[in-house]
Amino acid sequence: MSDNENDILEMDSVSASEAAELGMIEEEVVYPQEFLPTYETIQEGASMAKAEQAEFNDKPDSLFFNDGVRRIDFVLVYEDEDKKDFEKRHAFQRKKRRREYFEASLMKMGMELEATRSVTDDKLMFVKVHMPWDELCTYAEVLHIKLPIQPNDLSLQPSPWRFFSCVTKFFYPSKDMITEEAEFFTAPFEKDHEEYFYVKEKDKFFTQSMRSRMAYYILSRAPYETRRKIKKFGITKLLDGGVYKAAYPLHDCRFNVRSEEEGCPNERLLLYEEWAHPKSFYKMQPLDLIRKYYGEKIGIYFAWLGFYTLMLALAAIVGLGCFIYGYRNQETSTWSKEVCDPEIGGAIVMCPQCDKECNYWRLNSTCEASKKLCIFDNFGTLVFAVFMSVWVTLFLEFWKRYQAELEYQWDTVEFLEQEEQPRPEYEAKCIHERINPVTRVKEKVPYTKCGRCIRLSLGIGTVLFWVLLILASVVAIIVYRLAVFFAFSAKLRSQDLKELEPLKEYVTPQMATSVTASIISFVVIMVLNILYERVAIWITDFELPRTKTEYENSLTLKMFLFQFVNYYSSCFYIAFAKGKVVGYPGNPVYWLGKYRNEECDPGGCLIELTTQLTVIMGGKAIWNNIQEVLVPWVKNLIFRYCTRAGKEKNVPRWEQDYELQPIGKLGLFYEYLEMVIQFGFVTLFVASFPLAPVLALVNNLFEIRVDAWKITTQFRRVVPEKAQDIGAWQPILQGVAILAVATNAMIIAFTSDMIPRLVYYWSFSMFPYGTHPEHTLEGYINSTLSIFDINDFSNRSQPNTAYRFSSITTCRYRDFRYPPGHHRQYEYTMMYWHVIAAKLAFIIVVEHIVYLTKFLLSYMIPDVPETVREQIKRERYLTQVILHEAKLKLVTKSKKPAGDEICRLTEEENMDNEMLDLDF
């Protein structure tokens, strides 16, 4: 332990006064000594131990020191300062001192080091780190690692799919390659009660992921410099400062070649063959092996992604059926046939949709667009939107159950927040004292209450600024749409466009504007993402969360809020704002007093929303896959090309891994973010695009294998981390699911034409409003188009010329208003108010029915299966019996000698009394 308890601990080069100014927050004691039982201070002037020097033993697959006994738990890589040019050596001496002090600190804490020079680059040195058994036991207790106490004696519930095993076995990893491991009851390890744990072989008792996790725990807290009572510590800062070039645990073999090392489990090879290889795309994931090799955090991500993809299959089937239904009925749609009919749509002249330059146009020019709209705007879409609201509830509830099973199987049931140790960055800033409100004991925290408020206020203010910046970009894109629509309308309506003859029927001003605006919106989204990412990380670092989980949750909320506005704002505009407040031709509404508000097609804005979703979802999927596959592959290719000179030599395992790409600091954050944004597209706007689940399913089938291939073949092995669930993403998914009910109901009510068609069918097609003898949609298009007298145009909106429509006196526009000459001309008709009332009633009824269904499903489906509850109770009982009785035995043993001594003294006293009686 430290001789001077008042030493200041930090990770960067700020002075104590600067740290005092910046420092200010939280609620827990953070002395590293409390979490480093083996910590010892190196006295000033004392000689420092150095790592053993060893030559490479020509065993490229070896995972041990040269003695073949001590296992390598971590590898550190640095560039030898003595190999630098003479004029540069002085500048690197400080780095050398820090590195030597750091390695001496590691050895002082019980770690064993062995250094080996690179076989391909004479300047590189590889320091191999080994944790002896005693240190493993010590830190397993510090980190509350749960380990086996006895085999699981509860019979497992048989799978309902066992009767189809002859078929389902082909969809699971080969049992010959990946064998099922025995089930054990587990308990948090206690070093003093080692004999009560199921230790068959010490070398295999702690898995390699556990060993790496404990090694990294020490590496992130070992000091590397002490100056004027200020201690600087942590491998993270040494990596950032260039003292070390890399730090990573080892893969156990090459991904495509079996190791020649005796006893090597070849788990990386198994994962590649049965999981990451493209030929295994149809197989279920070997989650237990993924968790064992990479840790619970990566395991829970792939479990969630696999479960989400499996549930998407059901949604994709229903969505595809809805799409096929719409496609087959597009030619039979009554209102679409009216648009395309030369006697109806061809006879209707529509008013110009912009001022001055826009021309009159005939309704049947949108014939093909109206047919395409029928594919998405039909009664099947309504059914599908309700289905998806129920589907998302089932997905979240069944995921909770599945997650509970994984929590038990992976020993994270009792992974409580107090078990997670503080981040080294947090510990480094602990310079303020306070009284703990629970224990009433003094403790050190990094900042005061006032400082915490300042940090949080700055963070919130910065996030709001960037959200407003996104909204400003959305407004700019809207202005672009308004301005460019004017140009497209003037050009496309006045020219024959012979060069676009095959596409002429589809190239309308609305479609051209929508597609170009969608592409620009996508580019703006990606640029703002790159910029905000750096800002969000800086804000979260400044807030200084205590634990890694708190850090990730804080960053998650910031990034998702930004991404939500960034990705969805344009979709919300098209769905709920565009074409809703446009006025009428004689009195249009203007944006900023200059740009005339854009209108929807006669069929509505639904097809534009579908276009926007297709561009963003498709573009995002393509961009992400390019980033995830090509970027690391090209980087590794370039690195191998640059070091090809040594390829004819045997390259050791640690050097092969060094050639791979490092995992980013945020790990799986971007993978989760990508999938949750996709989840939003699948649920929030599915009423406008039934194929969204199909696209998501196809993307996810690739995503699982791409992510698996990437971390197995292109990246160094990640440091395993504990995780109980998917963290802050769970409440975000629940929030999106609740919002999705409202957005889909509003899309059907306000964006699609379904409610106006129903109102016309049931109320206005027959007497007294209509002339048809029975309910029908005939005449629907005519009823939705109001009449406007071209003499009522204002000077600002009057077309320059009528071109070939010079003989017309009226034109039509989409609205429910009285015709010119009526005593209430251009005011809303009775049908308008019927439609508004029907839309509001639809939203209220559908929302209440769906929310009630969601509530009932959530209540009826328990979060934890009954079998898991029984196993948890059994495990707790065994833990209590074995460990608590062990303590009771120790207490009994400690009391027994004292009891024997009392009995002996009592007997002697009785004998003395007897002698006195005799003497008397």
C-alpha cells in the first residue's frame, strides 16, 4: 500500500491546481489501493526490476513464455528507444523512463514479464505478461468473478423442437466441432475458500478471457510516473502518449489454420468455421463459445442481434405478403384507374404548383406514380401497421425472457453496479473530499456538487446546440426542395425530355425533387454524424462518469438523441408537415415570405416518404458494410505489404496479432447504434414502407456474418468485459416502440389517403351527398379535387402563359373547398370536416386498442422464465450452504481452543479447592 495516503492520482499531465479547478462530482470512494490488493509503491531512488529478455523459440503457435509453463495473458508492444537515431534518442528518454517504471510496477504487483524482440522489425519489442495463480485468485475475488462450485443437478426443460431434430440439426453448429460444456452452479470466488470451488486443473480453472480481463484490470491501474506526490497511471494514457504502440490479449491460433501447439483449444478456428465463414450464414450462432472467447459483452450483442434478426423473419414474411397484395391490386384500384383514364384523369387540368414559371398539367400525367402508390397505400398496410405494433411488443418481451436465460447461464444475474470498478480516468481525478451519505466516512470524489452541475449543464447545452444545428440543416433542405421544385416544374412540364423516354412517365417534378433532396439529406446526415461523434465523446469525457457502464449509457443517450433527429427529421417532415398547410392557388402559403410551400402529389405524400426511407436505409446499409468490410481488410493488406520482408520467417503468435487492426475505444457502440437506428426505420414508418422489415432482415443476415468475420479475422482479440444486458439500448428500444404506435397511426391518418377514401366510400358516394346507388369509390378522385377560377390568381402566382391550355377557365387542386361562385367560395366543405373527424377518431381508437394490447401482452409474458427462477434459487441456496457453512466452521474452530483452555482452568481450580478442603 502507498506510504503517503495524500498522494494525488492522475492519468494525464495536468497540475494539481488545474485538476482542482476541473475536478468536481460523484458518489463513491475511488482510492486505487482499495481495488489493488497487491499494489506497492516503488520508493524514489530504488532500483527497478526489468522484464526478462528472451529470444523467440521458433514456436509460432506458442501461447506461453519460453519455458512453456507460464501462459501469456496480455501483450504490450513498444518501439525500442535505443534503436532510434542518435538525435532523437533524447526526446524518447522520458517515454523509456515511464515504460520502465510501469513494468517495474507490474512486477511489484506480482505480474511476470518476458520481453522478446520482433522477428520482422528489429525496432519492435513485445512484452508478454503472465499472472501467477496467487494473483489470479486475488483479483478474481476483487472483480467478483463467479466460478463453479458443483455440477448443475437440475434437469433442463426439453426443447419443443426436439421432435424435429432431424431437420433442425442442420441449422446448428456441428456438435463434433463445438461440444456442449457441462453446466455448473457458480458463486463469487473467495480466495480463502478455494477448496470449496470445483478446481480440477488450475491451468483451466480460469478461462483465457477471465485471465485477460484481470490482467487488463491491473494494467489500467498500474502507475508509470511519480512526481511531487502526483502519481500517473494506466495503460490507456501510455498508449495515447506513444509509450506503447499496442496492448492486447492473444488469439489462441490463426483463424483458418489449426494450431500445432499441444492442448490448444483452437477456439478462434472453431468460431471462424462454424460462425464467421460465409458458408455458415444459415446456422444459429454458437453463443456460449462467443461468450467464452470474447466475454459477455460481445456475447450479449450477438445474442440480441441474432434474436432481433429471427423475429424480423416473421415481420418480413407479413410485410412481403402486404407488398404482394398491393402489387397485385394496383391495376384494379378504382381511384388509380380514374387517374389514368383519358376520359377522367386526362380531362382534368391541374393548377400550377409554383408561381409564374409553372404550367398547368393534366392529372393522368401522374398515372404511373398513382399505380405505384397503390402498392403501399391499401388496406393491407393498415393491417400490417397494427401487426407491427404487436410484433414490437412481442419482440421486446420475448427478448427480456431470453436475456434472463442468458444472464443465468453466463453468471451475470447478480452483476450489480457496485461490483463494477471505477474507470481509471475517474480515479485519477479524485482530489475532493466529502462525507459518504451512507457510511458517514470521508471519501474522495473528482468534483464538488457545483462542479457536477457545471459539467452537466455544459454537456446538455452542447447537445442542444447540435440538435438545433440538425434542425437548421433540415430547414435548409426544405428550402432547397421548394427552390428546386420551382426549377423542375418549369423544365419537366415544358419539355418533352426525349432523352429520358423510358423514364418519362416516372420523372415528375415531385419525384425529381424528392430523390435529389433524399440524396442530399443522406450526405448531410453522414457528415454531421462524423462531426458530432467527436463532440459527444468529448462531452462524455468531460462529464467524467464513474464506471464504464455509466460512461457508455451517457454516451448512448447523447448519440441516439442526435441520431434520432439527424436520421428521422426529414422523414417526419415529409410524413407530417409537407403538403399540410399550402393554402389554395389564389392564396398560397409561403415559407419565409418567399418560397411557396410545396404540395404533395394528387395521391399524397406517402410515395415520397417511401422514397426517402429507401434512400436512407439502402444508402446507410451500403455505406456501413463498406466501412466494416473494406476498411479493416485494406488496412491489414497494406500493413502486411509493408512488412513483407519478414514473411519468410516463422512469425510468433503475438506478432501475427499485432498485424491486425485494434478494436476502437467504443467497441460495440456503433454496432448497436446502427441496429437501433434501423429498428426505428422498421417500426416508426413501417406503414409507408412494408418492405422495410425485408430489407432489414437481408441486411442483418449479412451484418451478423460481417461482424463475426471482422472481429474473428481482421481485429485483435478484444479485452473481455462483463455485461448483464444491452444497457441503455433497452429503454431506448421501448421508447421507440411506444412512439411507433403513434407515428404509424398518424401516417395512415394524415399521410396516406386511406381515411378520405373510407369516408367517401361510406358517407359521400351515396345519397344525399353522392349519386351512386351503392357504396363505391367511383368518383372519389373528382370529389378530392376542388375547382379554382384562373381569374382569381394573384399577380404573384399568376402563370406567365397557359401554353396549350389557353382555352381553360378553371383548374383543379387537391383540397376540400367550395367552388368559385359559391357564397362560401374557397372555404372548407362539409366533407373536409368529416375527414378530419374520422382521422382523429381513427388515431384515438387505434392507439388505445394497440396500447391496451401491448399492456396485456407485457403483463401476460413474464420477464424471467419459471425454470430460470428455480435454477437461480437453487444456486443461491447452494452458495449459502457451502460458503456460509464454511465460515461457520472457521468460527467454530477459532472458538474451540479457547473453550478447551477454559475447561482446563476450571478443572485446575476445582482441584485446588479440593486440596484446600483437605488441608483444612
